[in-house]
Amino acid sequence: MVLMGNLQISCLALVAIFPAALCAQWLNYRDPHTPRTKDGKPNLSAPAPRAHGKPDLSGIWQAESTPRKELAFMFPPGVGLLPGGVNGLGEDDPQKYFLNILADYKPGTEPLTPQAGAKFLQKLQSNTKPASLCMPATIPTTELLPSPYRIVQTPDLTLLLFESDTVFRQIHTDGRKHPDDPQPSFMGYSVGHWEGDWFVVEARGFNDRADLDAMGHFHSDKMRVTERFHRRDFGHMELEITIDDPATFSKPVVIKSNQVLLPDTDVMESFCTEGEQDQPHMPGK
């Protein structure tokens, strides 16, 4: 089925699906545990720290920006990249998967089921205002946003604290299994384990209310997400994500997202609803 493709992302979609709440970091705290070069700058190429015999993923992370030349092809004529971000979304350029989770597929080859493809096309053509500009995000969107998040790793529980909308996520590593009938939620229920130096997380129990990207690709409540985290050195982490949702995708969708450490700072409180006045001025029905 031929869909609208990468060039059809609009300003409205970007603002409506993932609004502001992406602001500059102003806190400057010199972390005494950060390795440094002779000139005092953080050494992001230093060896990855370890704790309890495993790589320690703890730190402030953010998705690595996609090069601007590549991002430019994802916008229709007349809609471009603004200095310091995309259409006012934040200080940093986003990753292409934040804009389109299916960015690696050529238009017309997206692995959507026929039913999901028809529904998605109808959604793009509806010109309907979103019910709210402040809907929570889901996995893996929370790790693809151009916004910081903190990982706090302990032997039995790993926490992800997201600056965007000040939300959190728990990954259980105490040996428990997924509940048989989890309460459907935006973040789902996550259980993790180690495979060598890779931290593998399996998440399920999602509701179907959040989009997967700014373009508006959706998912069902049957979605399962598997993430594989690998901190290859102090300042760089590989993240491999597999989205398995037979009700939406004809095959699992696999993406690879590099994450970059933000040293000497912290996550800040941020709420989309604070000062939100855009909804009445947005185009659409």
C-alpha cells in the first residue's frame, strides 16, 4: 500500500504529537565521578563504568541527533529546519526515528498491515486537531525525544527519569516475570536481564493511546517492545529496539538509536500543560 511517506511530516504533526517541554539545560554541576582530559573536559571516550560486575548505565542520556542533511529530506517543501532545533521542538535536532519510526523504509514499502495502512492514511487525511497537546509518550518514543533522561541502575531495579513531562519508568531486574494481566498503561510493564554486557528489556502491557512518532504512526495494545542497551564507553550507548505488534506491523520493526551522555548536568522539571495556549490557534477541525 502506498502511503504518504517521509516528505509528508508537517509542522502541525510535530507540535501536536510531541509539544514543547524540551528546553535548554542550565544546570552546571561538575560531577566528581566523571573522567576528564588534561584540560578538564569530560572524557566521553573513557571506559564505561561498571557496578556489580555489569556495565553501569547510570547517567544523563539523550538520543543522538540525525545529521541535518538527512533530516531535511523528511520535510515537505516550505517546511524546514529552524536554527537550534526542528520547528521550535528544542535546543537539539531530533533523531529521525522520533519523526518517523519507519524512516528506514522507502515510501510504499512500510511494513504496515492492510488494516493499519488504511487507518493511518485516513488519519493523515482527516485534518483533525488532537484532543490534547499534552498526551503522554510511550516506549520507545521516550528514548528518541530530543530531551534528556536519567538512568539510575541498581541490582534489582533500573529507573528511567524523563525530563519531558517529568515521567518515570521502572525496569524490574529482581527475577520477576511479567504479570499475566497487566494494567494497560502508556509505558507498559518492563522486565530486564543481562546478556553479557547487554542489558535486555522486554516491555508489554501497553494501552493503544500514544503514537510512536511525530508522524502519527500508532500501535495496538498487543505491542511488545524489546530494547537492548550497550554502554560501549563512558559517553556513548547503543540502543537496539524491536517493536513487535502483529495488529499494526506485518513484521517486527527494528531500529538502532545511539544515545549520548550529557555530563555535568541534570534533568529538570518540565510539564507540557504549564502555559499551554497553542490549541485554540491550531489549524484543523
